[in-house]
Amino acid sequence: MPNRTMTHAIVLSAAFVGLPFANGVANASTGEEVYKKSCRMCHVRGMAGAPKTGDKAAWKKRLAKGKETLYENSIKGFRDKGMMPARGGDSSLSDEEVKAAVDYMIEQSQ
Ligand code: HEC
């Protein structure tokens, strides 16, 4: 019995240690993947005031601030009429992955 508990603990901690590598440096996701995983749920229907993916007018207004501002607001979070959570609420995303997802949404909305 004690042996089995041990094995369990080892397998579990290995899974936790492995996680940051799987999500971070070794295996960066493309903008489309990040979008589908972490942004689409709000941006596809414009939930809570989010600029809808594909809504050219909405994105034109956002883009008027400059792309760098949009990147920064996506990474740090942004609140005007609605609430954009930092990194879309997915803290495992790198800055590059968030930026790639912003690029992807902009591409789909021009
Ligand atoms: C929980 C819902 C939600 C998720 C998930 C979400 N967003 Fe948003 N996002 C919003 C809302 C709401 C706004 C509008 C905020 C406002 O204008 O007050 C917004 C605004 C933005 C803007 C415009 C910011 C600006 O300065 O005008 C960008 C860019 C953006 N989101 C990118 C992303 C990216 C990239 C992801 C995925 C990594 C993501 N969002 C995930 C809700 C979400």
C-alpha cells in the first residue's frame, strides 16, 4: 500500500513539473491556437462589450490607438465599458502568444 501512494505522488509531481514546459517555451502556440483556446469564448460573440472578431468597424476603432497599445492592454488587461482580463485570463500564455492572438484577431477583422 505505501508503495502505491508513493508512485502516485511521483507521477503527480512529474505532471506538474512538466506543465510549464508544455505550455511555455518548448511549445509556443500560434495566434490561431491561442485565440481558439483563450480568446474566442468572449470575442466570437462580443461578450461583455468585447470587440467581435470579424467586426471591421469595432476593430478599426481599437486599432486607432495603435497596435502596441492593443498588445499591452491584452497582456495587462483593459477596462473601459467592459472587462478584458489580463492575457484573456490565461496566465500560462507568454507575451508573444498573446500578441500573436491579437494579430490573428486583427487579421480576421480587416
Ligand atoms: C472574459 C472575456 C474575454 C476573454 C477571454 C478575452 N477578452 Fe479581449 N476583451 C474582452 C472585453 C470585454 C473587451 C473590451 C474591453 C473594453 O473596451 O472595455 C476586450 C478587448 C480586447 C482588445 C482591445 C483592447 C483595447 O485596447 O481596445 C484586445 C486587443 C483583446 N481584447 C484581445 C484579447 C486576446 C488576445 C484574448 C486571448 C488571449 C482575449 N482578448 C480574451 C473580453 C475578453
